[in-house]
Amino acid sequence: MTAVAETNESRADGTGGPARPRQLILSVYGLYGRSGGGWLPVAALIRLLAEAGVDEPAVRSAISRLKRRGILQARRRGGSAGYRLSAEALAILRDGDTRIFRRQRAALADGWLLAVFSVPESRRHLRHVLRSELARLGFGMVAPGVWIVPAHPHDTTAQTLRRLGLDAYADLFHADHLAFGDPAAKVRRWWDLGLLESRYQDFVAVHEPVLRRWHGRGSAPGEPDGRQAFADYVRAVTDWRQLPYLDPGLPAELLPPGWIGLRAGEDFFALRSLLEEPARAHAARVIAG
């Protein structure tokens, strides 16, 4: 289960500081490595990470740590040294696509997904694993064995718990809130909206100036800008991809007024619209050699 933690690794201090090399490497693999079966040549990875601001020793050190954790596996292709994603890491990235690139928030009419679990004392080490996984999936805790998240049409909770062998200890229910109290007040107890707001503020502070810079160019990014498009897009995806796991996608009616998460989302998807294709074209050229 190490890959689960690593592929959604938080900053050491929980702030919006510079992304770690490992986070950037996983973003590059997630965006550009899966079309080749999860394999990338080392030389291309070093060059791409250099363009994102990571020097070669840091890249090699991060690769070694990812290899030790079973996330990357050394493989040669056509005489070229490289690394591929493990089957577990590929599965996690596939599960994450819908969440990371999901624009719609849940609606009140969608109801809630409840996870109710009980782990026998003989397997108590799995309690922490199960709680950590539910938190990673955006759940908030109603009571020690009852966790809740807005019901999204393409929720991956069931397949994730099944893949990790945790489905034997949990039941999932679709539910509506009937009574009592104000749901908008309750979500503040179930989730740390203050921490989430701080993380969104960090994202906006870093990436909104980047968005303004690209809009200021007055034209779509082209060949001369491919390298910069790649660097800006990979950094944006790396910073963004952790937020949908912290943010359960609460209905807008339950969010505080002027919720900055909505602004951060608009910034991210505007950057994606501008930079995704030129960044992909640049990465493809580097990978092809």
C-alpha cells in the first residue's frame, strides 16, 4: 500500500510550497508515461524534470526512492534505460483521473455516500489503513466507524477498497440527510474547511499569475513556448492533484460565501485549456528523442 501514500503525497509542512521532485515525477508519468505502458526513458525524464526546475541529482534520488517503494520498476527498452510504473501505481493513477479532472461539484439532490466499517481487534492495524484511505478519498468522519462523502456519479470508493482488500470490513450506503440541524454547519465539523481554504489560497497565489501571464500573450502558446507550457502545466497539475482528495466536492449550497476553491478550480481548468496540448506535444518530442 506504499504507492497509495506516495502518489498522493502531501508536502512535509502541509503548505503550498514548491512541489517535491517525487510529486513532479509522478505527474510526468501520469500525464505522459501511461501511453507507453507506464515506461519512460531516464534521459527524457531527466530533461523534462530539468525544465520543471529539478536538477539531475534530485531526479535520480527521487527515482531511487520511488523504486524502493515499489512504485517504479527498472526496465530497458531498445537499449535505453528507463523505469515503468508498477501495476499498483498505474491502477491508482487511473482511479485518480476522474477525481483530479472533475469539474462538477456534487449537488444536494445527489445525496451522500456513507462508509460504515468495523475491523476486528485481531486486524486492528487495518483500522488506520482504512481510515487513511477514506480520508484520501475525501470522506469526513461523522463518528469513529461512520464516514461520509457527497455522492458523485463516478465515485471510485468501492473499487478502491476492493483493490486494497479492505472491502471485507466496510459497507457502503447511499443516504439522504433527513434531520437534524443545519448541514452547512455539520460539514464544518466533518471536514477541515479552514485547512482546505488555506491550500486553495496557496494554489491561487502561485498559479493565477501564471494564468495572467499566458493570457497576456494574446495568442495560443506555440512551438517557441512548448517548454514553458510544459513546465507551467506540470507544476499546476502537481499542485492541483492533491486538492481534489482533500476537497470532497461539497455542494455549492453548503460552502462558505465566496469559497476560494471555486476560484482555484477556474484557474486550474483555464490553465489546462491553454497548456495541455502544447505541453503534451513538447513532452512527446522529448520522449521520442
